[in-house]
Amino acid sequence: MSSIRQYQRRALEALKPKEIQSIYLLNTDEFYLNDEKIFLVGISRGVGTCSDLHNINIAVFSRIKPENNQTPLRPTLEILCAWSALLRDLTETELQEELNDKKDISHLTVERIEPILLIENNDVRTYYFQSTNQKEFYVNTIT
């Protein structure tokens, strides 16, 4: 996800935890948020002017499976990520709160998730995450 836009990177950086819980990711790993399967959709890399936190990778997950089972990881590459976030739409409650507060309407949310368990079984590692309820909203503009 090296082409991640500044507004999304800034939202991800705002989720920086007080204590980093780094994880190493492989393209064969599986991921769950509570009991729901989630999918790695990108790695936000801390490079260039879009980042205040340089050289810090952030894993980005989604509940939506990528087309053609694409993964942002190369087959033999293990990548270190400082923290993780779930990319999602606003809930109805969040949307209503924004409407009531007369704020600009955000379209997407990144919510920090943290690993609570890693199970290694033969060639497959399974990470289990939980929500931290820490989230940032942003408008996804199309350029």
C-alpha cells in the first residue's frame, strides 16, 4: 500500500498506541477479529511526506476479502508492523453522531486492533485480534 494517501496515513498514525505490539506477517498467515475472519489488504509504510512516523509499517485489515485472494506480501517475505488497524465503513451510530454534531461527514474509519493470540500450526500461523475501540474517521477523496 505504498500509494496510500496522506489522509489515511494520518488517520492511521493518530492510532499510535502507547506501547507498540509489533507483529511479523507472512503471506500464509490467517487473521481473526474476535471470531470473524479478516483479511490483510495492505501495509501502510512510513515513507515520504505523507508520514510523520517514518520507517513504521502499519498493517491494514478489512472484513472484505480482496479480489483474487491478493495479498500485499511476497511469498517469502516476513514484514514487521508496529500496529494494526481495521479499515471499515462508519456504523449507523457513528454516522448519526456525525450528522448530529454537524461535522463534515467522514466516509471511512480506521480502528486500531491489537493481537491477543498467535497460534502456530505447521505452515500456518493464525493471529487473533481484539478491538481497542480507538478509531479515526476520514474522508476518502478520489483523485
